[in-house]
Amino acid sequence: MMQKRIRALGLAVVLLAASAAAQADVKIAAVRNDLLQNSAQLKAAQAKIQAEVEKRRGTLEAQGKQLADDIQKYQRDGATMSVDQRDKTEKDLNTRKAQLDYDQRKAQDELQARSQELQGEAVSKIRDVIFQVGKEKGYDLVISDAFIINPSIDITDDVLKRLNGAAPAGK
């Protein structure tokens, strides 16, 4: 429901801008919705995030497997342990379980923050390039996430060429 209202508001802004442009000879350009998904910057950011997630997941899974193995060993051998050994082992296992849970939550929070940081950097770069291309082509207004009716005002491909050409190699 909220997205429909936002789109309706966006459409109203576009129509208002178009009507103002007609009166003031304002040149308007637009970029398509798929710009972000097709940019090398966002793809690189997503790949970097995925690599960080996989690395962290591997570490946490190894710790979880070791803990599960130790719990299973305790369940198997616990009856033959002294009371002090059982208490010490239970305390150690509970501490390790709590630490693993904490590490998993912390990793999730850090990865989410890192994801937002990397995507924010990519979006900032994309906005800069949209501004540069629009300015170079003499447009007064560039609208993003718009429904483009007239393909002659669509500068998406020009922006993508600049972005993908400017993408650092190996990222």
C-alpha cells in the first residue's frame, strides 16, 4: 500500500515537472529502475558482501560443529565423569554455546552494517555519475526510478556505460 502511494506521489512529481518543463523549456532525462541492479558497482558490492558472509559463516559453522561434537561426547561420557568434571564440562559447554550465539548475532549485525555501507557507497557513486551524465548532456532535471514513456530522454544506458567502464578491475 505504501509503495503505491510513493509511486503515485512520484508520478505526480514527474507530471508536475513535465508540465513545468513544458512552460520553462526545461530539459528532462530519466534513468530506468534497473540501473542499480545492472551497475558494476552494485554487483561488486554484492560480491564483496557475499564473500564476507561466506567467510564468517564458515568460521561460525566450524565452531558450531566442534561444540556439537563436544556436547555429544559429554552426553556419551558424562556418566563416567566425576561430579566436578561434569560440572566443569557443563559450565564450559554452556559458556561456549552462549558465546557462539553471541558471535552469530554480532556477525549478523556487522554484516548488515557492512552491507549497508557498501551499498551506500555504490549508490553514491551511481548518483554522481547520473549527475555528471545529465549535466554533460545539458539536462536540467534527471528523474530516477521513473516510468519512461519517451525513450529519447532515457540516459540509463549512457550512465551504465560510464559506471561499468569506471568499475575497478577485480572487484
